[in-house]
Amino acid sequence: MKQGTHPKYTNDAVVTCTCGNTFTVGSTMPAIRTDLCSSCHPFYTGKQNFIDTARRIEKFQDKAAKLDTKAPVRTKAAKEVARKQSRADKTAAGK
């Protein structure tokens, strides 16, 4: 096997979570930072919480608010009635 191709493995890599929890694992990196761990993840804690580091929830809410301010979406039947009325108006104007 070729020498020097594999990364150095350490048994005492420190993992730090944003909640403040730290623990050691084996890894090729000496330090690892993470957003979620077993002490703060909703699956393990049973508590519902939103972890939004990239503002995804706020962006979605902003888009939803913009859609509410636009004109309401018409149903297929309402569009058909409007189309027939438009055709009738064009026919009446042409005669």
C-alpha cells in the first residue's frame, strides 16, 4: 500500500454543538462543530423546536405574505365565465 495517502486518525476529536454540549469521538479532524446533537435534536428530546440557521422559515413566511397580497386566484369555473364574457363583448363590438 502507498505510504502517506491516508489522513491521520485521532481518537480524541472534540465535537462542539451550538447548544453548548461537547463530547469526544474518533475522527480524522481534530475539532468538529455541529448545529445539532443528541441533547438538543427534537427526535431525541421529544420537544418541537425550529432550528433555523439559514433563515429558511422566515424566507418562507415572507414569500407566503407576498402571495397573500397578490390578486386572489380564480377557480377554473370563474375563469371560464370571464372568458365567455370577453368573447361575447368582442362579438358585440364587432357587429
